[in-house]
Amino acid sequence: MDSTSSPKARKKSRKPSPEVKFHLDLTNCSRKKDLLSAITLYDSAVSEKLKFNQQHFNTLLYLCSTEISDPLLKESAVSFGFRVYNHLQSVGVIPNEATITAVARLAAAKGDGDCAFELVKNIDKYKVTPRLRTYDPALLYFCENLEVEKAYEVEQHMDSAEVVLEEPQISALLKASSERGKGDRVYEYLHKLRRSVKCVSESTAKAIEDWFCSENASDVGELSLDVGLIREAVLSNGGGWHGKGWIGKGNWRVKRTNVDSSGKCCCCAEQLASVDISCAETESFAQSLAALAIERETQTNFRSFQEWLELHNDCDAIIDGANIGLYQQNFADSGFNLPQIEAVVNELCKMSGGKWPLIFWHNKRTRALLDNSSQRRLVEEWINNDVLYTTPVGSNDDWYWLYAAVKLKCLLVTNDEMRDHIFELLKNDLFLRWKEKHQIRYTFVKGQLRFEMPPLYSVVIQESETGSWHVPIASNDSESERTWLCVTRPGASAASSKLVNVDTSENVEARGSCAPMSVSSYNDAAIARKRKERPS
């Protein structure tokens, strides 16, 4: 028998169906970004009356939307894209989010931002959830064409759909608002940038510079200010911003500069803040921690602990005793180094002017330590001073020391990276920002304790009590070489003179229950102690 006539050979030589061939050829056009071949392919498929599915339409629309950046293809891409979209509608294929996004891009490309926005506003009739990219065409079109009121409407719609702006969108809104002289809006977007990104891109930095160098920027601001209100807002917000509006009048001075290792601006000599989460965020975080702990711990145990903590809330630091006691110890021998904990306690007492920290570990350790004559005295001292809390059987001590540190707005001494199962429940921006500000890491080098304190200042957009701004710019440079925008205005000095050169101790006292014993206040206490000890 001739081998070419076998069933196997016939199967190999069989041509694909027109539908399969169309699908393969269309995929190839998309891969090569060959719009003209795709148009020819589409026309042939229509003439052959092939059936199109959603994937086919989306591939064609995506190809059109990517080619609108080519001036030679833009007109063809837009015209063909809408022909495809009309076809999709005529045969009853339901658009998805990718469909609407591609068509919105085409609408914006032909200069119809209203159409791009209408597509998004009507997306819910397809039971589709819009994404950031779905709004981009309308928002960016209105911003580029300075139709700011329409851009604000898009932003409002995004907010109602719980779609969060990112730096490119905020930057576009800021730039458009700046060019239209909308000072209040520029102020709002600067704060949205502060919340959204740590360091701005070069293009965003340029937009910010352009605003502060404009005539419109020199006209915004107030000279009559409630100094107490501004300071209270800064403290309540965790430092680094007040959000009460532009301070002062007159031209701004904009310089590119660096910040030294202590956080002092090399241009204006202003000290940048180590920014904490706000009081409201702290309270919300503490409540969520308590709810999670009560759900997973024995309820009576944790509620009893909360009552105990209310009576022992005058402290500046929390110690994760197990983490420190087991540091560099031999687990096979169940080693627990109490002198290491003692060294941490003593150092914290010195730094805070004699105030005891609270120590946490599991109660099984207490029994073992009290049975050891060489360790009993120290443990009894902590018990007698009511600074040791031992978590009960069946409880995870992590919940206890973390809740205490958040609730009491304290610093937390631990090398725990907080990545295990209980911390996975908290992996959000709020927890990460809190940890950056509050965690003290430690080492023992040849028996000598060394602390790694939280950063002396935060690399984030900062607005000072005196009305100045400092904006970090993203780069691959080291922190000492990072470029910052330093923005000040002489006209703010009259309005903020009462805020300048305020004694740091007053700042610490004014902080009250709203902010923690911060890095700076620990340092202030240490400096004050050294001054007292220094011979005259």
C-alpha cells in the first residue's frame, strides 16, 4: 500500500478549517503588530462569513489601540477599530473590560474624550468592573486638553468605583490644574502624591517645579494662621504634613538639593520628619489587631490583657522578650539569654530618662527562670515593677506585644521580620508604614548591644509647619545622593514665625497621647541627659 494513502498521512496533509486558519493568522498579525495585514485578514473573513468570537474582536481592537501612536497608522487604526466595535455590537457579542478599554483609547485618539468617558460610565450594564486603565483614556485626554472640570468628573467617578489613582494619573491632574491656576486642586494632588508614592518620577518633579515657579502659585496662601491648629494637625497626622492649605504669600524659591544623613535639608537647613501613621489610622489599626486577636486567641485571656494594658500605659517601648532572649542561642540546649534582655531594658531606660519598657514573653519561660537562682532576682525585679507581662498557655505572645506597641504608640524592640501567619493577616500599607517607624532592630557584637533605630527621617513628600515643601525624586542613587526639591517662600516667614525655633522638648510634650516616643524624641532625651552630665 502507498504510504501516502494511509489514514495517518491523510491526517497530516489535511488543511486547517477557514476558522482555524483565520485564528492562527490573526494571532500572528497581533504578535507582529501588523495592522494592515490584520485589516485585510478581517475583510476576507467577513466576506467568507466566518464567525467571530470575543477573543477575535478584542485582538483586533487591541491591535488598533496600540497602533494609534504611529502617525502614519493612527487614522486607519481609529477608523478600522470602530468598524470592528460596531460589528461586535451587531452580532451580540458582550464586551468585556479589555474591549471597553481598547475602544476608549480609540475614542480619545480621535479627539472624543466624552465618548471615552461614556464608555466607562456605561460599563456596568455589561456587568463589568472598570480598572485604572479603563479610565486612563478619558482622564488623560481631558488633562492634556486642560478640560479640568471634566477631568475632575472622571476622577470622581473613579472614586465611586473604588479605582485608585496612581502617580501618572495624579501627575496629569496636578499639571492640568497648575496650568489652569487651580491652586486648591494642586494642593490636593500634592497630598495625593504624598500618600501614593515615596519618591516622584522626574516628569512629576518637573510638573511640581512648574507649578511653584508660576505666577498663580505666588498668589495662593494665607498670612493669618492659627499656629496652634497647624501644629495640632501635624502632630495628629503623625508628622510631615498638616493639610491645612498654602502658608504665606509671594514667590516660591525652588531648588534641587540633597538631604544629609540626619534628615536636614542642605538648602534650607530644615529638619525633615520621621513620619508616622496618623492618630486615626493608629486607632483603627489597634482595633483591627484586637478583633483579630480575640477571634484567634482565648477571648477572656486577651480581654484581660487589654484591661491590664490600660493600667500600664505609661511606657515608651515594648520588648519582644522571647526574640531577644533566644538571639544567637543554641536551640538544641533550650538556651535563653536573660542578660541580653537586661541590656536592652537598661539601654531603653537610659534613652527615655529612666522610664521602664514593657517586657513580653510566654509564661512557661517565667516558671523556668524563677527556678534558676542566678536569674530569679532580675525576673522578680521586673515582676515587682509591673513591667513584665507573661502570656497564658495556649496564647501566641506575638499578638500581645504587637497590640501593646500599636495601642500605646510605642517603639518595639524585636528582630522579628513579622512575616509568619499572624502578620500575613496585616500585610497592608498601614502595617508596613507603622513597622518602618516603630521597629527597633538590635545586634550583640562581642556582647555589646547595638540598636538599629528607625529612620531619622522619612523619604516621602513632606509639608512643614512653616509652609515649605520637600519632594524626593526617584533614582538609583544612594540616599545621601538622592535629589530633593526644596520649596520655600520668604512670604511664609511672617505667618509662621511662631513656629520657627520651637524648643524640641515642647514638641515632645505637645505630642501627648497622640504620637509615640519617636526616634527624635529618644535622641532629644539622650542629648538632654548628656548636657546635664557635661561638666561646665
